[in-house]
Amino acid sequence: MSPSANRKHSIRRERILELLSGTKRHPTAEWVYEQLKREYPGLSLGTVYRNLRILVEEGLAQSIRGGKATDHFDADIAPHHHVTCDRCGKVSDAPVKVTEEFFKKMEKATGYRISFPQISVSGLCPDCQNQKSPLPE
């Protein structure tokens, strides 16, 4: 039985997935809430978090640990790589090819069987590189 078999149909959840699918920005739950609160006046941030968690559990979205310990979400569930800014927390796709050989070496070195070949790295985004203030500690 699929995880969604026990869940009620939710128009809000469908709308959240539609919003995620329509952006490349890897939004936070707070961003999703801000986009939808006028459309759904009774919507709470907790409802957004709960529905995002359900979408991730059902394999319709993925959660990406962003900078500053904030999760970002992505409706592109195909394995692909991400880069996160250490300063502002922005998450971007990293359109680079990593060979299957790399993941086989990782399996051999760690003993893990990799089920979702995705890499996340962090650094400074171009916007933050142009700022003069020091990095946060």
C-alpha cells in the first residue's frame, strides 16, 4: 500500500506541489507560505510544513538542507546536485555530471549502498562574493 493511500486528497497540497514545480529557486517553507497565504487565508505555516513533509515522504518533492539549517524544497525529484551559499543560504542546482564510477568509489570507501546519487556542496554564491562584509562565523 502506498503512503498516500491512507491520506486524504488535499487541494492545498496539490497547490504547494504546483508552486514548487513552477520554480527553480528551491524555496523554503516560509517562502511557500508567503506565496499562498492570500490565496488561502486560513493557511498556517505549520500546514505548509506538514504538507511539504508529506510530499517528500511520497517521493513527489525532496528536502535539501540549506544554509543556516533551513530546509529548502525541490519538486525535481530526479537525482541532481546542489550548491548552497554559506552566507545567504540560497540553494541552486549544480548542473554538472558526476560519473557512476565516483559513486561506486564512494560505496567502496564507506560501505554504504547509495540509493540516491546526489551531491550537495557549499560555498559563496556570486552575489555574496561581491559583498564586502566578512563571512558569518
